[in-house]
Amino acid sequence: MKSFQYLRIGAVAAALTLVIPVLQAADTTSLPTKYLAVKKADQSYEGFIVTYKNGSTERNSSTAAMQKVNAAIGRTGLNKATMSSNVVSTPAVSASYKRKLAVGSDLIHTSRKLSQSEANTLMAEIAADPAVAYVQPDYRMYAVRDIKAPASMAKPTDAPADPFAPNDPDYANYQWNFSNAIGGANVNNAWNIADGTGVTVAVIDTGITKHPDLDTSLGDAGYDFIESAAISGRPTDGTAPGGWDLGDWTTTGQCYRASPAEGSSWHGTNVAGVIGELTNNSVGMAGIAYNAKVLPIRVLGHCGGTDSDISDAIVWASGGHVDGVPDNTHPAQVISMSLGGAQPCSPEVAEYQAIQDAISRGVAVVVAAGNDNEDVSNATPASCPGVIAVASNGITGKRAFYSNYGTGITISAPGGGIYQNDASSGQQANPEGFVWAAINPGTEGPLDADPVTSYEGMAGTSQATPHVTGTVAMMISAAREAGLSDPTPAQIHDILAKSARPFPVVEDQQIGTGILDAYAAVNMVVNGDGNGGGGDDPSILLTKGTLLPGQSATSGSILYSIDVPAGAKTLNLRTLGGTGNVALYVKAGSAPAADGSNADFKSVKPGTSEAVVIQTPQATTYYLRVAPQQGSSFSNISVLADYNP
């Protein structure tokens, strides 16, 4: 069959409401940090991630771990069936060991799904074990489903020309988001410096499908981490080689009570298109880092994906080892995740640990803030420390009405505002209310035998995120082209924040330091403050109000940073706990010297408890240097930065 080109424009749909459990603090006062109770009464739970403490027997022995879990089941009484009129009404519960996660936690499954009260009771009993560091359900996460453009949208005609316009026929008329428009990302000017050559981008999503306007050469090199056959759509449980999208369509009630029937989203293909659609090839549309290689990793299928699968995928994408999976032959320099779930990112959970593992390997992690119009602190992985959390704006530069917000947002990027003037309702913008990229036309399984060149207009933080991911790939390729070292994840975060263009309007909520400016970011890497970008020493990004434990140094100091928005008051910066003798040096806008000679504020007392309080801080990045006093070392201290909005 002959290939042909058309623009597929789906029906308008509401932004996805995440249906995994929203967490609340457990009622048990004796175990306040070892688990959080699940709140959704209409959900059921069969997978649990148990993290045993380092040095415990259970950490290194699945047999010992399962003995403890089964003992906990026995204490709850769940190991006994309940009877009604001499008929089993509720089967007895047993547990089976599934696997060791890459971060060291253990995944166990119960023999049947547990109700909310049963799950909370079991977690409380497991957490009562002194050897347990943390226990959590194996949460479901979902693609951040974006809003589709309406089928009635007409193709525009007289679009203005951009300073640099590739010969892709639909670029000028559809891809406002790449231009230097008020709400655009200024990608076209960045192409004069970099195009992503030599960089591998991991897209952790639904996988990818074949498309004439996409380079899918790493499709077989990717991996499908979905363990459950019910989610993957494969005949049996187990992971599989290749990052190909098999489809994620659902039937009514398949995912949860009253969940709607939906066709396949091809979400990963669409995200990959924004990042790296083939450019200047006289076909369709353009991509940002169009010479980068996209490594597709499948973690989302029918009814989303699990935290355990996603955590292993993050480790594998960054070059880490996952038991039972061949090592990644194409480790990524940047990871893109347009997915999430509705719970805070706690230091004890598997995904937090996996992200820190990736960042420690020098891999930047870019995450969608979410489409729920709520504070990003309630979303994982967007609230995990160290990630680049991306909000969405429309063509006017205004926050998209659906976009999550808050102090945890790093930057905003064009994701589409849907309605004219980026309003929350009214007449839809045509086509600049949406971001356009590749899609597969299949409704269930992919049409791969003779793929058509099809595209779709969508709006959401899923679309804003790949703008930042592609820009990061260009930043890295520009550094390499200039003979510089790759910028670190902390430097990438700082450069993106510093180079962002100011918001052209007063935003109703905090969505980062400004709007992504790809040209300014890439230019700062090459011609900015220092080697590989940033100028200052690499800093560890702190998250507002989140204690960062386990900080140690046998020599030298450690630099941290916190982005403080306009209007913040009473900035508290502290070190505490651990052993040693430290000094705390603080400077606004740049890093303080190693000896604190140019610091704006200092705290130099005996021991590890230091504090700097700034009543009216500037709207800028504050840098904290923790340095040993008199040549000593320090171990296992905690660092905290917090302020009042």
C-alpha cells in the first residue's frame, strides 16, 4: 500500500485525572516515616515495594525478606479466609517474591488484590519490622495525557516566516512553538549552534512506533520494562527487548471503576517527535534536537504503568544494571518522562532513589509537571529533588490553565494554551493553541507495515517537557562541538533557569524562572560562564522544605542551590545532624568562594548545626557552600532550604 501524508486531529478530551492513590500521613504515630497510608477506597492493591535497611539480613536475602512479609500477613489475620454460609467469601492472602529492584528494594505480590483498609493494615505490620526502612504500594503511573486538537480545526494559511525555517512543509504554519514568538522556545535560532549530534535521549513512556519522519534506529536497542501481561498486552508476564509501542487502548471499566474506553495514545511517539523529528528533509514537521538519537523505553501500557517498572527503567536508561535485563548499550545523557502519579516524592520511595542514581551518573532528568492545575509537590516524579520539572505556557506566555505549578517547577515551555489568548475556555486557537508532532494512526495496535506520515495537535505539560529535553540535548552537543566537557545535571538546571526569558505577563501561579529560550541556553553553554556551562562549581539542587540527608565529604566543600521566587519571605538555610565541624556560606546569584570570603551570609559555629535566615530574599538562585572547618571532614549531615511563599 502506498504511503500517504495526512494530519490526524483527535476530539477534544479533558486532561487526565490520575487515579492512583493520593497519599496521606499514616495514623500510626510510632512509624511516621516508614509508610504512608493509601486513601482511595475504590482502588485495590496487589504489589508492594519493601525497602530493607542496609546491613540487614533481609536486604540481601529474599528468603529472609519473604519470611518477614508472611509473618506480617499472619499478624493481620489476612492469611485466613473468611466464610459466609459455609462458603469462602474472602480468600486467604499469601505473598510471593517477584524481584529485586535496581535500587535494592524488593517487589512482592499478594495472592489477591487488597482493599484500601487491608493494604494499609498490611503495610503497617510490615513497617513495624525494625529492619524495614520503607514500604509502599507499587503505584500506578500514567502518561500525562494531553488535550487533543478538535477535528474541525482548519489548516492556517498566511503564517509569518521565521528567521530560520527548515524545508519541512508544515513547519512554518504549525510549529509556532519553535519560533521566537512571545510564548515560543526560540529553537530556530539555536539550530545555528547545535542540533543534538552525538547525544542519546531516553524517552521513558509508551514506547515508539515506526514513522517516516522519525529516526527509530534505536527501537530494537530500547527495552520494554512492563512486567505484567495485563499492562503490556503480551501473552505472558515478563519484560521484553525493544522499545516498541504495542498500543495502550482500554475498554470501559478496564482500569478502574467506570474508567472510559480509549484508543491507543501513541504518547511516546508524539513526545519523541517533538524532541527529534527529522528536520529539513522536506517531510512533515521538524524536531528540536533532530540529530540526537532517541532511545525508546516502554513502561506504560494498558492502564498506565507501575512504579517498580519505571524505577528500573530509569536506572537502566542511565547506564545502571538491572538484574535479568541486558545492560543498556546506548546509555542516555538525558532522560525525558512525561508521566506521573499523584503522590509526593519521598526520599524513601523507589523512584526517588532511581532518579538520584541517574543524576549521580551525570544524566539530566526532565519531567512533566502534570496537567491537574495543582501544586507540583503532590506529583511524582515531578517533585523529586534534582529533576528539571517543566510547566506549560501558551503562545501569549501565560500559564496554561491545566498546568501544575509551584515552587518545585524549574522552567516553563510551550505546551499549548488551547483557547485564544490562552484563556481557560472560549474559542479554540487555530492551530497555535496546540503543539504538533508525529503520531501513529492506529486505534488499537500500531499501523507499522506501511506507516503513514501522520501528525497530531496536542496540548499539555507532556508537550512542554520534550521542548526542554531537546534543548538539553542541544546543550550537550554544543559543549562537545566546542571541545568542552558535558555540563552536569546541576549545571544544566542552572543554565536553563538563568537563560529563561522573563514571563511577558504576571503569572497567576509560580511556574519557574521564565520561559525556555533554547538559543540562550545553548549559547550560555558555549560562550557563558565556564567549562561546560554554568561557571560555578556544580551545585546540588535543593527542593523547598525537603531535607537532604547523608551528605559527607572527606575533603573540600559541597555546593548546593535553591531557586527562590519573587515574593518569598524568610529564607531558612540549615545544616544539622551527622558528625564533624562545618561552616555554611551563602551567596545570592553565584557560588561563594571555598573559604567564604565573598559570601553574603555566614554561619560558623562549632559542630554541624549551622543556620542562615534571610528575612526578605531576592528572587534568584541562592548558593549554599558547606565547608569543613580547619581542614576537618564531615559525615552524614542533612541540608535544608525552606521559605514562606
